[in-house]
Amino acid sequence: MKKYLFILGLVGTALFTACSTADDLVTDVPSTGLTEEEKAMIAEAGLDSDVPIVLGSVGSSRAMTRMPIASDVGTNMFEITGADGRYLGVFCLAMGKQNGAPSFAVATDDIKWNTHDYTKWLNNKPARVLKHVASTASPIDGGYGENYSYIQFMKDDYSATKVYYYPFGNWYYYDFFAYYPKQDDANVSIGYSYIDVDITIDGSQDVIWAHAAGGSSITDPVTSNAVKSYSAKYMRLSKEDLDHNGTPDHTEFEVVPGLAFDHKLTQFVFSVKPHDTDAEELFNKGFQLTGLSLKNVYDELQLCVASKVGSITAGTLSVKAGSSHVTDITARKATDDTSPFPITVAKDAGDTSTKDVGYVIVPPSALISGKTHNEYLVSLEMSQSSGDNVPNTVVTLTEPAGGFLAGHKYKITLEIYSPTHIQATATLVDWVSPNDTDHNQTIPVE
């Protein structure tokens, strides 16, 4: 089964007004055991280099919006404007020691993100995603005219954009990790070799994650040392190597860190229709759908954003340790994220058409397997024009083979036969390509 990813990259550019990261860092220079020269080297290494860090598109990105994730047709562009207060969270973490680094720099196997200087260069920094169209000047150094999405870092208070730079000291090479939606630092746990983020979902947004791994290298012509990505020296040498007669070439995109964002949740899209033989009765009685919710949804989750521990896989989403909290999540419109209710089931005696209800985005089956509430139940609330009470109806979503998968959406059609008889079918539709019929399957829901 195909897996669709969001592909992003990191490129260096003087796109924004310079603003030093060194202003935000506290350098813990040891007071004993080092010479004055070594202390100066440590302090200098914590300054900003001349190579900024900016996230941009590699040219094959999939689209993402505030609500269910979908592509711009023909462009694969997307936006996260932050207008709803949701941003990407970005980490830049040291993964290894460079050749030629001073002896007192922490060895690769001993790097601890929560204690060692310069090993956690970007710590949960907010960023937004904007669109570039071919008809406008490229905001990315090396951009070459195609439509793509590019990313701006924000200040910690979200008041304006901000530039972050690679460190002056080329002691380490770094990996980049990013996730959405960004959480406050109070919900971030940073250990020696892992970073976890607690996320409480409300059914309206996906959780996505990406890792841009370094490890490739370029030779320093002066020292002949292999300089690994990603560091100021690596980016500088790469740019020099790819420039042609002073003109940036689009192949610069090939050496920057590529972030492949992966969906971590499942989407259900609901619709309702009257059964052919009952449309007239439902119309005459004025039946309306007044509510639809997914019951018993685990909403307290934990995402492992980064890990160097073999037994802990970065990008893993799970129910938060020790949490058994569940909630009911009401469907909302995919068009504007508002309530779709009430919905008239049959608008006339011959109306058997399907009416869109809305969506919810929830943990996939794998996350809730073996839990107290390990299946999804759909609760429907209905009314009739007489005002007489209509009991709530609850149907169980029967899992397809392999379960409800992350990164996929399932179209659930609720067919109303009578006030107390409802059946449903579900069609699997790929999250990003709703017209892709290669992955369709029918799932009976009794």
C-alpha cells in the first residue's frame, strides 16, 4: 500500500533580517580544567556562523492545511500560517563529533542533548509554512521557479519571523526533527538521548513528524578532513561546490536536509443518506441528524520526536504513559471546521442522496489495541418534526484487515433505513489522493 509523505528541505538563505541565536543561548564554560584559549574556543563556538538555517521545499511536497490534509491540485503546495495558533516545532540536534573538533568536545557516543553545550542547537522552535508560486521571485536561495512551499522560523513569542544560524564552531554535525502541531515547552521532555512531546488531540488536526538525517560528507580542501552534514562548514562547502560562475544552481536543493513528514493519525469522513425505500417516511416525519460523534477516543498522546536509543524509535506515537483518558469527538465540517448540524436526512419524498457530515482525526487502530476501549463507536443523535424523542443510535466501526491505518482516511456512509435501523459502509481512500481508486475497499459496519 502506498505511503504518502510530505517532503521538505532546509536551505541557507539571507531571506529575513538577521537576528542572532547567540542572544538566546547561555554558554556554560567550565571555570576549571581548561586553558584560557580553550575557554575562548568554547565561547566562540557558541556564536552564530554566517550560514542561516531556513526550511524550504524540495519541490515534491504534499499539501497540508489546518483541517484534513489535502494537496493543492497540480502543485503539491501547502500552508501552515499560524493563524489558528498552530505551528511546526523544530529541533536541531547534534548527532556526532566532526573530525578536527577540539579534544574537549563531547565524543559522538557521549553526546547528551539535555546537558552538553551546542548539542541541542534548536529547541522546539516555532515555524510556519508559506507558498511560493512560480510567477513571483523565489524566496529561497537556489529556488528555480517551480511552485513549492517554504518555511519561516518564528520568534518564540510568535510576534515576527526570525533567522537561526548554524553554530560558528564546527564541532558537531546535526540532524533536524520537526513535528506538528507544536506544543509548549512544558509538554516537552528532553533526556540524554530522546525527546518526547505530549499532545492532546481534539479531532481537528493531524499529528505529523519528520527527521532529516545527516551523515553525508564533503571534503575540506584545506584540511582534507571529511565534513559531515549538517554544519556551517558543510553547507558553505556544498554551496561553493554547486555554484556555477557565481550563479546559484537549482541542484543546491539536492544537498540540503530533506524532511519527509509522515502522518501519525487516521481520518474518518462521515456522510449520511436515507435508504431508498424509507426516504418518503423519513421526509414526512422531518428526520434530522443533530449530532454525530466518535466515542471513547484516546486523546492524550505522546510523540517520540527524536531518539538515539536503539529500543526507542523516533517518530513513534503512542497513548501517553499512564493515561486512560478517553473523550467523545464530534464531527466537524471539512470546509470550514464548523458544526454541520442539523442535517436533513431526506429533503423530499424521493431524496436518497448522500449528504456530507464531517470528519474526525483520531489515533489509528495500532495505538488503541488492547486498551480498555479498543474499538471505535459512532453515536448518532436524531430528531423528528413532531418533537417526539428519537433514541440515540450507536454503530461499531468494523476494522478492515490490518486495522485503521495512520495516514489514511476512511469514508463512512451511514444509511438510515428507519428511525431505529441504521447501517453503514466504509470506503478506504488515501489521505492525500481522494480520487486514487487503487486502494479502495469496502468495510461493512453493522
